Amino acid sequence: MKTKAILGILLIASIFTGCDKIDGPYAKGVGANDTTNTGYFRKVLVEDYTGHRCGNCPEAAYALKQLESQYGEKIVAMGVHAGFFAEPNSGGLFVYDFRTPSGTELDQFYGNSNAGLPNGLINRKYYDSNPIVNFTAWSSKVNEFINTPADAWITLEPSYNSASRAISIDVNTKILLNIPDSLQLVVYLTEDSIVKPQADYSLPEPAQYITDYVHRHVFRGSANGTWGSPLSVGSTFYPGQEFDSQFNYTLPSEWVAENMHLVAVLFKASNKEVIQAEEIHLIE
């Protein structure tokens, strides 16, 4: 990776069975000459806090699917299974454990499961000191962001070794507008199309569940910790700056590589509000 200056950090983190490594980030093009933002747009991170024993949660999943149908790639989605309704039961139908350490940490920080599922976060923005948004209001909150100019642009380039199940993730972050704040970059992993039981209160009693429910955007963990790492040293960013980062991760054996996605999230360090997100399929 070619750069003009090394500005970043080296961090080694471990999650699940993987050994995760971050090289960089490295800055390039640090002048303010490149201000052409044609073709860049804002993407909105929608986090659906859910649980397989939550009978109302399929409604939220449907609301998220509608947003994806309406806005396409402008929506970056994650389904975070956490709290009481995500707990497995040892002898019943819901034996699979969707929970993750990072998902639980996020849930405890924002208080989603304590507020009663389903609900979610829209770019992790606070509304009247509360970041939690009921799924019936997701569309209106997304509309507040969707057509505003992008502060930054993220490009993901993953490579995958099927023999070792090792992933290498190159991330380029380009600053488009002045940002008077420190920035954090985190790369999450999600898995699509996990077929497991799901409670659904819309079905007639007594069997209010779907045994072959397709769970989408399932949050699996992070390549560099729950809250990521600094994009670069500094508290102000300028148009034209670019930063290259590299992350390594090893997939656990039970995850289906063909269904994995990488989700990069760039957020302000001061209030954790997301200013840009990007998603890419691990195997195209």
C-alpha cells in the first residue's frame, strides 16, 4: 500500500476464534486540492436490535427490508441479536445462540433490549437524548439523512483465503467535507441467510413461530473491537485527505463465507454519531 506519511496505529485484537490485525491507517493526498465530490453520496447505517424469541421482531425486519427496497445501496443494515429475547433455551426450539460480545456491548451501551425489542439505531444519532428509534419511525429518521451531502467516502477491498479462512480487508477513507472532530473507523462482520427458528406473533396460536425463518444481516462481530480505532491522529479532517487501513480476520468454521458481508462504519469520537458507512459482500 503506497502512502506519503504514516499517521496511524498498529492494533492487534482477538475476537471469537479469529486473530485480528490492523495495519495503518496511512494518509495520502493530505492537501485540500481534491474537492470534487461528484458520485459520492451518504449511506445510512440502520441497526435492528432483535432476538429470535421476540415475536414482534419480524415486523421490524420487514420494515428494514422495505427501506432497502426503497433506497438500495444507500442503506447499510445490521441485525444485532441481544438481550433477553436473544437468549437460547437449552431444551426448546431456540437453541442457537446469535449473541456476540460486541453486540452485547453495543446493546448495553445504548440500552436497546432494556427499552423493549424490536427497536434500532439510525446512524447512532441521539434524538432528545435518546438514540433508540422504534421501527415504525425508521423511515422518517432515514429520510433526515439520506439526501444530505456525504462527509466522507469509504471503499472496501477484501480478499479471502478459503483454505485458511483468513480475510484481509483494505479500507480507503476519503474526506469530502470539513470535519471538526476526531474520527473512529470500525469494520464489522455480518452474515446473511441464517435459517433458524423465529417467534412470530402474527401467526395464529399456539405455534407462533417459524422453524425455517431466514435471518438477515446477522451481526457476527468486529475486526477491530466494538468501537474500532482512530482513523488518524488529529481532531480535524479536511477535504482531499485520504487514509488507508488494513484489517485481518479469521472466520470461525461455522460461518458461511459465501454469506458474509463486511460493514465499515466511520463515526465521530465525541458523540459516536455515524457519518458514513459501507458494505461489501466478502465473496463477489
